[in-house]
Amino acid sequence: MRLFLAVVSLLLASSAARAADPAPVAARYGMVVTAQHLASDIGADILRRGGNAVDAAVAVGYALAVVYPEAGNVGGGGFMTLRFADGRTTFLDFREKAPLAAAATMFEDAAGAVIPGLSLSSWLSVGVPGTVAGLEAARIKYGTMPRAALIQPAIRLAADGFVLTAGDLDIIGKLTERLRRDPAAAAIFLRDGAALQPGDRLRQPDLARTLALIGDHGPDALYHGPIGEAIVAASRAGGGILEPADFARYAVREMRPVECDYRFYHVISAPPPSSGGIALCEMLGILQGYDLRAMGFHSAAEIHVLVEAMRRAFKDRNERLGDPDFVDNRVAELLDPARIAALRNTIDAERATDSASLLAAEPDHEGADTTQFSIVDAAGNAASVTYTLNQWFGSGHVAAGTGIVMNDEMDDFTIKRGVANAFDLLQGSANAIAPGKTPLSSMAPTIVTRDGRVALVLGSAGGPRIITVILEAVVNLIDHGMTVQEAIDAPRIHHQFLPDVVYLERFALSPDTQGLLEQRGYRFVEGRHWGIAEAIRAGAAGLLLGAHDVRGGAGQASGVDCLPADCRDAP
């Protein structure tokens, strides 16, 4: 215990001396980091009761559907990357799928023009949700606790409600107009049509009943039972195309993660239908050839190579990747070291590459508002989970009587060649809409190991910027020696091939650095912050260091400082 306190004191002192960033939360026997403090505490409590990282992930997944309804969900889908203490890795895909009645031109009018808003705010925008199936698949195969024990905290929070803080209302308060358009949503998240206020208690009795049905009957309650029937009825009433067969045929996919090496570390991330792992490994492979530490954090030299790596990876991401059941993604080819070296050799040492000059380089083979949670248990098992509704509150629709906020994930497909989606991505035909197809994603729940042990667990919200958030966090930690809190709080840049601009958070670059880069041919757009990363790093003396992104209002890292046998029974 004395050693533990000494290390924590050293960490606190070091952080205070270096920056305004708070010190990471330190704990020895487990760590849970999420976008909402109550969900983090629930996950940590599961670990105290003897559950493993997967058990905690399931409990957190359901809890966030209650306490972080803008992105936590049972009406959306996502990915789970797992790395076990014995070295095994796996990946679960429970992403949403297109309904069987979906068509490539479903968001176009008779003249072939895209109908504004149809892919984002209508019942046609809703894909078949996968979260419930995914959480249960993970629990059955890799968890240790019964479903009822893991879902009960979420049921209790939905039924009894919880008191909202200002952080909880960061998003809800800004989306009053969106929520007001749907009577079922307004009845839950507004009071007499007005925004909720700090100190109000948010109760969700319909969602509590829905979760209780799932607790009693498992996914069948949704995919073959009354919950799915209610969603289909709401979809039909709203002009959507969801049918019982869409739910009955939904299946979770278990796949091999994408893996690569960077410096002395091993990276484990998301494979297609995510673009995240491939793009991350491609960028890290290009950057492997540069001494970023010597260049310095966000120097002109480092920004130059970061942007050029992003540019090339996003070209592949936008044009070549899609659902592996429909597209040959050629992962080995994309990540071949010789190909990555060749990409690096196309980078001019002094000048920005014009994205237009890369458009014909290879043949075409063809949600910002997401939430991440990261978990490590006492045994060293790690779970990195990203799931989403796409936009904040998804389509803005709630299936009446269920309390379920429905996704608008159909917008993640290529709505039409040459037409950007909600995240300004111009994508190819590999990601075209097709019945039963999964849209391409940028979610990239990632685990990094060193010397056979988990070194880092992380992921983020942010649409396509998820990939560059994770890239910069890895570079900040490994190349620039930042603490895990500093690494995810540091200001960010982003480039996604097209549009050919570099996006900046405030203070990401000094004026003189930006001027030097403009002379090299770069164009910049400064905007508000993006992404909410959740990270855990394995520190010295066996400590786990948890960090919640300063950009997220109500989240926290919750640590476990006792083994289950020594912990008090949970209330």
C-alpha cells in the first residue's frame, strides 16, 4: 500500500508540474472509463463483484443506454475488441444492417437527386439494431455472470431515474428542436417541450420495461418478440421499411482483429466492416519511417507527415473498403509493408500533396456521435467497445412504448456517388446500400500491447475523426512521452483525403507553424473540438491509469482498488 500511495503521489506531482491536465485515475485491480460517471461506477462494481472485463462491458453497454441516451443505446450497434490475459484476441461486429427492402437509390427522388435529410432524420434512415445481440453474444461466450445481474443496474436507473448534471445536458440541451419533432422522444427528454435542466430527474419507464424484457428473455425479446414488433410498427407508421424478417435474420459476426506493429508496440484494432483498424495501421506504418519525437509535437515537420499519412489512408478507406460479406477488402494487400513503404515514398519532403493528384492512383473497388468505453480487469483481460446511433440521438425517433432511441446508420452508406454524408465523406461503390449489408464504419476500438501485456486500451467518438483521434493519442504516448490524460486531451488535427483541407481544433497549431505549413500548400479550417476518447494505460508498479477526455462533460474513470474477495458486497 505504501508503494501504491507513493506512486500515485509521484503521478499527481508530475502532472501538476507539467500541465493543466488532471492526473489520470490510478487503480491496481481494474479500470473502467466511459462517457458517463454512473456507467463507469456500474462497470467498476461488476469487477469488484468478480466479473471480468466482458461482464463489465455488458453492464456498461446497457447502463449507457439509460444515462447517455444521445449515443449509448439498444437501438444502434457497434464493435467490441477483446484481448485476453492469455494473449488471445477477437473482435465482435454487432453493427446495424440495412433492411431487406433497402436499395442503392432509396434516398434519391425520381430525378436522381438526393432528398435532403431523408438518410438522417426519417424512419428510412434506421438500420436493424445490433447492440442487444452483440452484448449477449459477448456475455455468453466470454463473460462469467448471468444476464440478469448485468442488466439490473440499467433497469433500476431507467425506472427510478437519475439526477441530471450540467455535463449530462451538454448534448440534450442543444438538441431540443430535434427531439421536439418526435412526440415519443419529446415525452422522454423534454418537459412541456422545453429542455431539461440540471437537477431534473430523468425517468424512462418504457425503457425500464424494455430492458426487463431483455433481462428475462434475452435477445429473443427484441429479434423475435414484442420489442421488435413495436419497432416495426413504429417504422411502418413513420414510412420506414423495417420488417420482422430483418430482425429475425440479424446475426453477430466474430472476426479476427486487424493487427500491426508500431515501434516496440503491437496494435489490435477493428477489421472491416470498420475502416478504423486498416486506416490506423496504414498511417502508423507510414509514420514508422519518421522520427516524430525529434520533430516535436505538432511542429511543421510532424504535421506535414501526419497529414500526408492521413491523406493516403483515407483515400483507401473511402474508396476500397466495405462490408466483407459483399466486398473483398484485400486487407493483406493494403497493409503489406512494401506497399506502405511505397506510399511513404510518394510523400514530398517539402510540399503538400494535392488529393486530386491521387484520384486515379488506384482502381475503385467499389457517426461523430458515438461513445467508447474501455475496461481492464484484475487478470489483465481488456475490452475496448465503441457503439453508436450515428448522429446524437440517431434519427431522432423513439419507437413508441419501448423507450428505444433509433439509429440513423443508413447515412453511413454511400448515399450516392459524389455526394458527401453527414461527416463530409465522399465514399465509393464498395459502400453502396444493399439489402442486409453493413455500412462502412470508422469506429476503431483498439488495444495496444507491449512485451505480451496490455499497455493501452482506447477508442473515441467522432465519426471519421475517430481514426485520427486514436492515431494522435498513440503517437502522443509512444513518440512524445505524454501521460495518457495529456495524450487524449491534446488539441487535434484531421485530414480525410477529401475535402482537401486540414481541420484544426483551437490551439492545435501556433500561428507561425500554420504559416509555415500554408507555404507548403496546406489549407486549414479551424473548428470546435471533436471526439471523446476513453483510455486506460498500464503504468508503473502494476497500476492502471484511466483517462476520460476533457471534451466529454459527464464521464469519468472509475478504478478498482481491491480484489473481489476483499471488496464489500455491492449494494
